Amino acid sequence: MAIIVNLDVMMAKRKISLSQLSERINITPANLSILKTNKAKAIRFSTLDLICEALDCQPSDILEYKEG
Amino acid sequence: MKTHSILKVPVIIIKIVMVITIITGTLITFSLIHSGYSPAIYNKVLLNDRGFEMDFNYSKSNPIPPESLSEYTETGDNAIYLNKLTFSTKLRIWLQMAFVLTTYMLIMWELVSFSSSIKTYSSFFVNCTKTFKRLEIYVGILFLISFIVSIANFNITMKFPDGVIHKFNSDIELVSSFRYLIFLFVLMILSRVFKEGERMKNEIDLTI
């Protein structure tokens, strides 16, 4: 898939761990890990909304499109 | 995902049928072997034209079974006597019965184990694909056996003290074998549907 999830980059910038983020947005660490490691097939807008709110960022900071 | 209580009834029925199938197969095997050693006991046991069913209603045939080939031919008796069959005929009948009953048992076993696996949501889709693949193979075998027997002249040979007589079955029942082909097609369609369902489930599971 050409969509890259840069969640780990944003988490490092905001200095927040996976467990802390999962507690804030009420998503399990396992699911967040799936997202972080680019194994997810799809993401809901509601989830994207919660992540952007928790990390104070834009969707483009989390999602990136790379051809090839 | 609970097993529906309505599934429990067919599962019990299938298990009973499986037991009956085992008993039937054992009895038929025993009869075929024992009729060679104690033929007098099986004087009134007849087979139908295709050699598949045993008829214990002797009133349909001559009350006294013929003792010789000339007597059989003179009376115009058309019955097929189990204790007069040659070894090769008995072997052919037994092989056909063994193949068919074994395949039926395997199909029933798959259905029973599949229904008991529909207890957890995750195992349902995994077992579906494997179960349907196996069922396709078993039903395919049943169709082949049925088709081959349908197109081949089923030759039954009876041996009397004074000679041998061959009876040919000229009925060709191709249509009855196609019921297995239709069942096979239904299984193949269901298999593809559940495979697609498994793919969609995996996609939903990985939607965060």
C-alpha cells in the first residue's frame, strides 16, 4: 500500500508513548500498534479525529502518500 | 457467536445416521462374506437389478429358491440371489458400497465438526474454507462413482452347481448421478462466498 502512517513520528515529536496515547483516545494499544506499523487496512474518520486532537496535528502529519 | 440451538437437532440426527451407516456397512460386509460359507441361510435374500438393495420379502419371488441353473431358467425366475453370486460380483458390490458409504460418512463427519466449530466468530471463517474444500472433494468422488456406475453395464454373475448365468443391467440412470453434480456446484459457490466473507472480515478487523 502507498499510504504511510507517520504516527510514530508525531508521537516522538509530542513526546508521548503508545500507552499514553491509547489511554487518551480510548483505542487499545494493539490497534494503535497495527496503525503505527502500517498493517491497518483502513482508518475511520472518528479515529483520525481523535488522534489529531490528542497530538495537536493535521491529518497530513499522520498520513502520507508515497508512490511505488 | 453461539451455536444456534436449531443446529443441535440436525447434528444429533446426522450422528444417528452415521451410526446406522456403520452398522449397515458392517452387516452388508458380513452378509457378503457369510453367504459364501453358509449359503442356505441366505436362500431368501435377494438383490435388486443394480445389486444395491437386499430384499427380504421372499413372497415377491418363488417361495422355493432354485437349486440349479436349469431350474432357474425354466421357471423364468428373474431374482438375484445373494448366495449364488460369484466372488467377483460380491467384491464389486462391496467395493462400490464401501466407497459410497465411506464418502457419505466423511461428508457427515465434516458437517458435524463444522457445525460444532461455529462457536467462535474467528474460527468460523477459517474453518469454512477448509470444510468446503473437503466437501467438494468428497461430493466430487460421489459424483464420479455414481456417473461411472451409471454408464457401465452392471454385470451380476450367479453360480449354480450346473452352470453360471450373467445378468446385465441395461438401465442407465445418468440423471440420478447429476444430483451430486448440482450439489457440488452449490458447494463451490458457497465456498467462494465464504472466502470473500473471510477476506472482508479480515479487512474490517484491520480497520482502526
